Amino acid sequence: MYNKEDILAQVNAANGTNYDDNDIIIGPPEAITGTHNTRVLLDGDEKQGYTGLKYVTYNRIVLSDVIPPNTFYCYGTGTGPASAILDQLKAHGVDLTDRDTVNDTVNYASGTYTLQLISTDYKWTGSTTILLQAAPTTMTGTVNAGSMTAPVLA
């Protein structure tokens, strides 16, 4: 379960119902311990004729389990938006968006960046430390390699 629609789909499948987001109000995810790491409170919308409260528990993806701290390098120069890191992560199969993260600016000179997720994300939880390195720079010119001349590679 990763978003409100997924949660409703699971509730409907388990109960043989066809609730939608007009029928049930889904609260923000809460961190818990035990078999599952997350719970959300479902509240029947009285305007639609539904009453009652029910907790649903499930597991959000723990970011540091997918990207252990200090194991992933991102490249850039100066400062820039965290979305540049998210683009590099996406190329490796980790699909996060700006809406999932707390931090918005990366300083590549700092060497590390803590990618912190918002606590109300239904799919992901936690944080991890990303290692930062300056992006390679392009050099122009030639190198004399004896009898041949070759371009300089960055």
C-alpha cells in the first residue's frame, strides 16, 4: 500500500466493498513498531452515511534499507535543488519526487547530504546519507603522445 487509493483498494478487497475517498477519510500515516511500521486511521464520512473508526497497518519502505547510508554517490557542482539527486536515484530504480522529501537544497561542497523524507508520505519513511562529489569537468586541448596527438579526456 503506497497511497490513499492503494489503501482503499485493500480495504475494499478485504471487505467486498466499493468505498472511495468520498466515503472514507484516511488520516496521515503514523510510525509504529511491531509487525508493521505504519498505521493510518480510517474514518467513515458521516455526510456519506458512514460512521466508525478503524486502523489499517502496513509497511512503508524504509529509505535506508533501500539506500544504506554512505553507499550512494551523487555528482554535481555548487548548490542546487535536491531534485538533481532524485533524478540520479531514479536512474537506479528509486522513484522519489520533490513532494516526498523535506530538504530542497544540496551543497555539493559539503561532501554529504541527508535525504530526509516527509513524515506524511504513505509509501516511504526515514532518511539516508548520500555522498556528494564534484561533477567531472571537461578539459579541452591535446596531449602529445609521441608521434600521435590525442584529445584530452575528462
